[in-house]
Amino acid sequence: MARTDRREKLALDEAYRLFKTLDQENITPNIYQLVRCLKTVTNALENSDKGHFKLTKRLWQRIQFALFDRLFTSFPGYVVVLKGDGTVLAPKTEIPEDAQLELHPEGLKRNDDGFRLAVEDLDPNTRAAFQKVWMERGNTTRPSDFVNYQCEEYCVPKLFVIGDEVLTEESEKGKERAHKQWWDLYWQAYCADKNSRQSILKQMQALELVWGDLYY
């Protein structure tokens, strides 16, 4: 049976634990760890929306926004601004309220190393700093662009995480439930016809994108 490539993936419980340590030493995090955290949380939200499992969306979205903010402000990148209709906005033109940012961190080359977030979901101070850079320089950002600003709303927490008990339970207990669900699907696949098997495999892969290796 086909297995998902799990190289450099983090399970949601691991991603959440790493997220909580990002500011403990007050140093720039490892970009690869940060990207893996963001991918895992993004995959979790997407698959929760599809009904594969349940998460408290508003809490996990705050984690997603905070991780995006840290990636955006800590590393140089190339930013594409997409208008509400999906077309690309020309640099140095006013950013509409319904726009999305597509961030490509410098040095990352995988096809899935681009990250999107609605402009309205940026921390207000991050948004203001970026709008200034966008009008002056265009698509490229540097960490120095954000040196003199203070993240307020969507930040990596220094003392505690809002909803920590819920987030911890959903990430840890969720993995136990995902393991059982994965194995139920595994045995269903052996008894299914070709079309049904493909659907089951997609469900298994969706679980693996969020919870990592569930085979053991």
C-alpha cells in the first residue's frame, strides 16, 4: 500500500510544542522548523474543514497567524499580493482590503514553500510596516523592515497561549484518535474496490499530513 513521504514533517502535537518554545530564548528560530510548524497547522485547519477530524478553529487560526507573522518578519522574502479576484497586484500600488499575501521565503525552493494569508489577518503593526515597504520597494522584504515595530494581536506568546489546555488536548488526544482512525481505514482499504480504495487512501494521507507517522 502506498505510504506518504514523511520526511521533514511534524505531527500537530510536535508542532504545537515547538510553537510554544519559539520565544523562550528570544532568538530567531530555525526557518525550517518554523516552516514545518506552519505547514502542519495549515494542513490541520484545511483537513478539519473537510471533516476528517475536529479542531477548535479560532484557536488554531491564531497559531497559524502567529507562525506566519514570525516567518514574514524574521526572514527575507519575496511577496506576491493577490487581489480579491485572484489576479496579481502591481508593486507599489495601493493594497485592497480583500487582498491576500503569498509569501516565498528566500532560500526555500519546494513547490509548497509558498504561504498565503489574507491581508486582514496580518497583525495590524505588521500590516502597516509591510504596506510602507510595498509602496517604497515593492515585492521584497527584509527582517530590518520590521525592527521598529511591536507585534500586538497575532504574536508568538512569551508567557502563555490563549486556550492552551484545549490546544494541548486536541493535538495530543487527536493523535491517539487519528492513529485508531488510520488503522480502521488501513483495513477497510484491503476489502474495498479500486475506486473506494483511492478515496480511503486520500483520507489516510490527510491524517498523515497532520499527525505524522501513524503506522506504528
